Amino acid sequence: MLLTIGMIVKDEEKYLGSCLEALRPILKKVDSELIIVDTGSTDSTVDIAKRYTNKVFHFEWCDDFAAARNAAMKRAKGKWYMSIDADEIIEDAQGIIDFFNSGEYKKYNAASYIIRSSNYADLNASTDFNALRLINIKDDSYYVNAVHERFENIYTPIKFLSVVAKHYGYVTENNEEHIKHKMDRNLKIMLRELEKNPSDGMMYFNICNAYKLLKENEKALEYCIKGLEIAKKQNDSVKYIIYARLIEIYFESGEYLKAINLADEYFNSKSDRIGTDIDIYLLRAESLYQLGKYREAIPSYKCYLEAFSEFKKGRLNTPDTLMHPVNYVADKDFITGTLKLAKSYFETGEYIKAKEYLNTIPAGDYHKDKVILSFWLNLEVGVMHKTDGLSELVPLYLKLDDHSKKSIQEHIEKILQENRDKILEEFAAIDNNDDKYCELMKLRKSFYEGKLTAFDIMSFLEDLEEISFEYADIVYFALKKDLDVNILNIDAYNIEKCFYNNFYFHFDDLTELLYKKFESSADGFSINSKLWISMVFYRELISGNLKEEDLENYFSAYSKLSFSAIGDIFKEELIREQNLRLMPKSFRMGYYCYHAVKAAERGDTKENIRYLRKALKSDERLKDTIKKLSERIEKKLKSKDKIMSEYEALARQAKQAIAKLIDEGKAMEAEQFLHEYEKLNPKDPDIPNIKKKLSLAQYT
């Protein structure tokens, strides 16, 4: 028999069927057998296994993966032995079939295939590991290591097969408990093994990886540093993969300078190019990029892209890639690296170079990921802007699908004000009545040319279900034409996207226009209009751009509109301070602000301050507004105190003058003066005593 495929399993029902089904072509076309050793399954694993082979055996688990593997291997009848795990699914086994049936296997003593792993079920971001899983069986062929087991002796030459097996063992989506159990089990075994052999650099590496998966980063860092120290002393090639892991840890924790310095140390420690270079080049480039050192990042990005391409061609299948996965070899990594390189050129002012690298990736590949798509469009538009290539903007826009168009609209808006006439001219030339954004651009052009009519605006709004952020300008146009705000169907809770928290809105008198509407016709507003207009005032209040003289007016407008909307939405019995916890937070804030305004209007400073404090607790973003309002209250109180102080001084002078007239015997003048004073200050407690003294003076 030519080949034995061996597996050890325990509770693998999730993937085992798919794994074995993928092996069926090998078992049919190659002289081979399948041996499965179960180590104590309690699910349907054994039943599934028996559907594919009659060679299913039991092994008493003893915390030793090598022992279990050897139990399977001892039963092998084949000249070659292939090991596979139950959570690995071979995509296309033809490469393995050809390796044996062509006789190529006779030239080699071992072979690997690619294990493609990810934390995500769709393997969108993955790592590739040249797993040495096939050997020509010899007398000294057996497994060692209780965990992360490997063949004790590997004889060269080794064939690197391009066959890919997708590995789902570390998918963490909805699987955290399983991962934790797996890592806790492995750590227990590895820490025990490390006690037996404390100079095993590879064991430190594996322990670091386990702690990293458990998100215990301090422990991962500790074992990684120790492992690197030991591997460097021994000049063990395992040091290269430990360098990669340590640099990755530093990068992920934001310690970019440490990552860069360690990457330089790594490259200085070797001369030949190896597969691990891929990870180090990218991590070094990304660290420099994060620090804003774009010019320095460029060479590392270029080296990464070159090494990536070499790896994909099978030219960097070096021994280190048999010890650990190469992390950044997914197509997504290559695209991201290319974009970051182009962005680095852009940031250094080399716009033509940036464009050159952007064009190395087919535009369709950028669409496969939302984050990448947004990054690409932003950079593409930025390059056009800097190279006066805005004539390319509209053709690019028209090629995009609806989702991509939404993304590029954001980037167009960023540069619109600076290049308004040119961009609007380009869009105005489009004969497309189905695209609302193109229609908006035409409305904008008409507005700036003084040709926009109310009819144009109403026609635009007619088939628009909701005014989303990219159509914010239509709000301004409608207000300018004095159209009824109730026709503007805006989602109040997305209003911030329309105006103050981003770059979309281009007109600084919007709030003023709305305030005039509020003053003249607030009672006629619909609930929806009250909500979104109050949110405009709210955004103005927290924007930090508000003029001092408008503060109280806009705060009052926001408060009254919010409270009016509350009255429209909620039952009367709910609109009580003791019941506010049943309301959404934003409505509670409107309630407090309204009552603060009403307290201020009736001169109740104590209640005004109490409600302002409650509003602040509901929303910290009002801090600056409430601080300014509080300062005004304080100023008014001080002014009032000053007036009172001056008034009291005048009162004292008046009473002293009356007393002097009495003393001088001028009773009639004193009586007249007292009469005038009493009209001004009737509550003065001294008046009865003055009258008594005056009466005695008149009597005598």
C-alpha cells in the first residue's frame, strides 16, 4: 500500500464529515487507507468516522497528542503516512493525488501542504502555514511533543505542495468557550513540558501563542521575550519566528518604536531571505505608517509586496515556514499593503507614484471589503484632486455600484468646496435622471448660478423617501425659498450627519434660517419637524461654533421644540419628573432644558440651576453650553447684588436726610420726603419708626 491517512479525533462532529468527504478523492484514486483513532468522543464523531472507514480505533487519552498520533501511525500499512486534523478541509486534493500517482513522491522524503487558518469563518483574513504532514515512513518515524506534536526526524528533500486545507480550529466567532477550553488544555500540557526542558525555544513560542489567543497579552509578551533570549543564545532558527511574534505583539499594543527597532535587529541577524520576512516587512512598514513616517515606510511596504509575490510563487518556502504560519499572505493583506504604500507616496507629495500603485490592483478587487473600498475611494479622489484629474471623477462614479457610490460621495463632498465649479460642471453634463446624487449636483449648480426654483426643489423631494446626509443641501435650499419645513422628511436621529459633525454642510446660516422659522411658525410644525429642527439647534449648541449672542435664543428654541415634541409623543401622565426614567435619554434632556428655560423666564434662579444640572447629567456634551449659561446667571446675580447694594446706599441717604429734617424742626418737609420715599420702598422696616419720630416732633 502506498499511503496511509491517519487522524486522531475527539468530539469533532462539526467538521469531520466535510473533512472526510474532501479526502474521498485521494482514497479512491491513490492506493491508500484511512485510519481514525478516537480519544473519547461523546458526540456523533465515531458514527461519522465509521461511514468512511472500517479502521476506527479507541485510544485512552493521556494528555499526550504525540502518543495518540503514534497509536494511529503504528497501524499504518502504507509506505507514506499523511496526517490531517478533523477541522481541516482540503479544497482540492488533486495535487496530493498527482504527487503519488505521477511517481513524483519517489524524489522526496517528506511533503507539506498549506493550512489556511483564520479567526473568522469566511477566512477573509487568514494565515498560511506549510504544514509538514506527509512523510516517507522509516524506522525512526514517530511523533514527539505532548502538544504541538511533530515528527522527530524529517529527511530532505521536502516537497512543498500548493494544496490548501482550510482550518477552522481557531475560528473564534461564537466559539470563545471552545477556544478557551482548548488553550487551557494545551497550556497545562506545555507548561509541564517546559519544566522538563526549560531551554526549548519552540515551546516558549507555542505558550506565547496560547496566551495571545486567550488575550492574556502580558503573559504572551513574557514568554515571547524569554523564548527569544534562549533562541538567540542557542542560535536556533526558531528565533526568527519568535521575532515575528514579538514584533506583532508590540505593534498590536501600539509600541511602534519597539516594533521598528526589533524588526531592524531581525534583519541584521540574518542574510538569506526567508518566508518570515513577509510578516516583518509589513509590521515594520505599518509601524512607521502609524507614526506618520511615510517616507521611511515606503521601502518596507515595497519589500513586503515583493516578498508576498515571491511566496505566492513558491519561492519563499523556507524551513521557518514549516514551524509557524506566515500571517500576512491573504489577498486582502496584499491589497491593504498596496493601498498603504500608495497612501505613503500621497502623503509625501508623490501623487503620480501613488496613482501608479493604485492602478496595480484591479478596481473590482477594492470592492470586496467595505473598509478597503472606502480607503481606496478616498485615496483615488485625493489623487485626482492633487493631480487636477477631476475629469476622471464622474466616469469613476458612474462605474460604481450603489453601495460604492455612497462611499465615494463622502469623499467628493470633502473636496467640493475647494473645487466646486469644476466638479459641478462635470456632474451637470451627465444625462442620468435616475441618480439622485447627480440630480443634487445639478440643483447645486443652479443654486450657485441663481437659477434654482421652488419647483426644482419640490420635484427633487417628490420621490425622495427620506433626506439622508448626502442630501443635506436640499434642506438649505428649501429654507432659502421659504418652503414649509414640514415637507422635509428627515430622520431626527441622523441629523448630525447632515450638519455639524462632518463636512457635508456648506452653509453657515442654516440655524439662523431655522430660528426665524421657529419664531414665526413653531406652532405649525409637525412632530418630525420639531424633532429634527430641535436637533439642529442642539448640534449648534454643542458645536463650539455658536455666537455668544445666540446662545440663549438657540437653547430656548431647542428646549421648547423638544418639550413640544415630547407632549406630542408621550401620554400626559408620563411627562412628570418622577416618571422620566421611562423616557429615552434624549427626551429626558429636552424636558430638563425646557424647565430650566421656564424657570429663567419667571426669574427662579434656584430652579433654573437645578434643571440645568439635571440636563448636564443627561448629556455631558452640553457641558460648555451650560457652563456659559451658568456664567450668565452668575453675572446677572452679581449685577443684581450691585444694584441692591447701590439701592440700599441711596435708601440710607434718604432716611438720613429725613432724620436731619426732623431734627432741624422742618416737620412738613420731612413728612413730604417720607411720603415720596414710602412710595419707592414701601417694605422698608424702618418706616414705622421714622413715622413715630415725625409724629412726636410735630406734637412737641
